[in-house]
Amino acid sequence: MGEEKTKIEPPVDRFGRTVTHLRVSVTERCNLNCPYCHREGVPVSGSARLSEETSEGFRKIFNAASRLGICESIKFTGGEPLLRKDLEEIIGAAKEANFQDISLTTNGTLLDEKRAVSLKNAGLSRMNIGCDAISSSVVPKSYERVKSALEAASSAKIAPLKINMVLLKGINESDVWRMLDVARSYNATLQLIELVSVGDEPFFKKHYFSLAELEREVEKVAVSKRLRTLQGRTVYHLSDGEVVEFVRSVHNPRFCASCKKLRITADGGIKTCLLREERIQFSGEVSILKAISLRRPYYG
């Protein structure tokens, strides 16, 4: 009999938070220009953008993280990740590095059934598709525009499927209950996301919509609820099969306290937090450990 492999315990930061997740921006390029985009915490100055790490470069990062025990979950984001022609190769590298859960966040406008199947075959576990309104001339990710992407993901049996809806006062708050119906029709979770201030204070002040009252309304009609350990998110199950998850970063004391993520930028750098400036150049396991040593809660 072969020897059993010793399980590597993932690293813990100075606040006692175990790091098990990577969030990887594979590109800053995007075919949309959403007014609330936080660009994964890397501000763009003029037309300057970060250079894009190669698939082989990402492979080295994933392997180094895995050797440290950081291999529970990995999420790929952008910009718009589907703009990367080698996205399947990058996903495959994560699978080879033994990441257990591999997911993707996309605006959906470039996803067809062929690409959905290709991503699943590469090792993709699940997907989040942005959809902020039933129909809107203000926010570009509307159901009219991403319906075909939801159908493609469902057809390819990518599950679980989530619909990301950023709540914006005066724009889409009246669409929530209809979006719940949409999510149920695809057996998807509707993820309601609180707007985060990322520099554009006038936009934030004008369109920030607190999720507190909405969550109270949902809780009244829910048949069950549970608290996810990741960032203290509450998930509600409703009587007709709808599932809704609240992502409240600004007014949730558990959001930072239970954060398990380390972020990788499009050029292969290591970022300690979405809202903090620290960024470490990758140089193997030691650089990952250095980034973890710098992690500290933003809220609370």
C-alpha cells in the first residue's frame, strides 16, 4: 500500500483567519462599462492597464498556493474573463493544482452553449452571471441581454448557478422580486450585492441602497435560512423554491472577520484585500506568505 499523503493545513493570518480561497482576475479588459465596477481593487489610470499574466504564470501561482494548502476554492473574474482565449487552459491549471471548487464570474454577454461546455470540460464547477435588472438603459447587464447566457450555462449543466444583482437606488430596486422569479426558472440563486464605494463618491451617494429592509422583508416570507461562513452571508429559501443570498460588505461585521480570500491581479500580483492598496509581486510560496502576513480587516 502507498503512503497516505499528509494533509497540509492552510496558512492563518494574524487575525486568526484561515486562507483557503483564491480570487483571480485574469484580465482587466471588458466589453462593458458598468458604472459601479470596482475593477478588483486595481484602479485604472487613463488608458493604462496591467499586463496580463500568461496561463503558465498563473499555473505557477496556483501550484505554489496549493503547496501551502490554499486549494479549497478558486474564482476567476476580470474585467470580463471570457475575453481570454486561453481561459480553459487557466481553469485546467487550477484543476491540476487540486483546487476543489472552481468557479467563474462573468457578465454573460459572451457566453454561448459551445463556450459553456468548453469551460465545464476544462474543470469549471460553477458560475456567477451578472444580471442587474429585467430591462435597463442605465446598467448594461439586463435579463434581456444575458438570457441566452443563463440558458447556455443551464444547458451545459453548470451548477450551482448564481445571478449577481448589484442593488442601485433609483435604478433597479423594484426589480428584485421579478428577478427572483427569473432565478427560480433557472434553478439559480439570486445573489443581492450591496454597492461598495470604490472612488466615485457622487455615484455611491446617489445610488447606494441599503439591503437591511429588503432582507427583513425576505426573512418574513422565508421557510429557512442559513449563514455561510464565507464573509457572513445569509442565504434564504422561499416557499416556491427561490433562493436568495445577501452580500452586505459595508454593514456586516462578519464580512471581513470571516474572509478567507487572497486576490491575484491580472498581471500575477498578489493583493491582500479589494479595498487596500498592498500588492506583492509573486515569487513563489514566500511571496504568498508575505501577502497573508499583511492581511487585515477593512471593515471592523
